[in-house]
Amino acid sequence: MRFILRDFEKIVCAVLFLGMTLLGFTNVLVRYGSNFSFAATEEILTNGFLLLTVFGAAIAARRGEHLAVTLIHDLLPKRVAQVVFMLSVVLSVGLLAASAWFSWASLMNLMDNGMRSYALGVPAWWYQAALPFGFALVIVRYLQHAAEVFGASSDV
């Protein structure tokens, strides 16, 4: 159970990527092997890429591999660099919380208006359901990384 909690986003990304690869490959085989096409695969793959991006961001946040420009940060004295890092954590968490909030509001809007997807005709909110939770997971992983950075800097 601990493995699932520790590596949840890795598992989600692996399953998504495997499913998307198989779906895309099947679509190519069917398209070139017959006169048919799985037109709905575009809809599934597009939304799969969205989820892959969000859960991949959680992996990067946990490892501290998110995009950062550290030129000035690296030149600062240690105490000032810690303050700048803490400011970046607060601002990043705020941005991620806003993203989670707005994706939740979008999800509620899709559920309320009954919009359906264009190719499969399934409720459009199905594709959006994991986004708020994905952003929340990025927050958790980013805070875990920040705690490790502060723990390591206080040991020195």
C-alpha cells in the first residue's frame, strides 16, 4: 500500500501511456489495414495527454525537477536563497491551488450543463474529473519536495 501512495502518479502515468500507445497503434493498424478509422481515438488521446501532463507534473514536483530559472537564486547568500525558495513555494502552491479550484469549477459546470463529448457522446466531465485531484497531488508532491529541501538545508 505504501508503494501506491508513494508512487501513485508514476503508476497513473505508466497506465495512461501504455493505454494511449496501444490505442494509437491500434488506430494506425485499423486505418491502414482497412477502410475504417477509430475517429474517437483522437478524443481519448487528446484528453489522455492532458492527464499525462498533470500527473507528470506531480512526478517532476516530487523530484524537484520542475522548470526553474535559478541563475539569480544560485548567486544569493544562503539565507536569502532560502527566503526566495520559500516565496517560490508559496506562489507555486497558490497557482496550483487556483488551477485545482478552476478545474473543479469547470468540472462542476460540465456536470451541470450536461455537455457531451463530440466523438463518443459520453459526458464531457468524464475527461475532466481527474484534473482537480491531479493539481492537488502536484501541490502535495511539491510540498514534500520543499520539506525535503528545508530539512536538508537545516542539517548543514
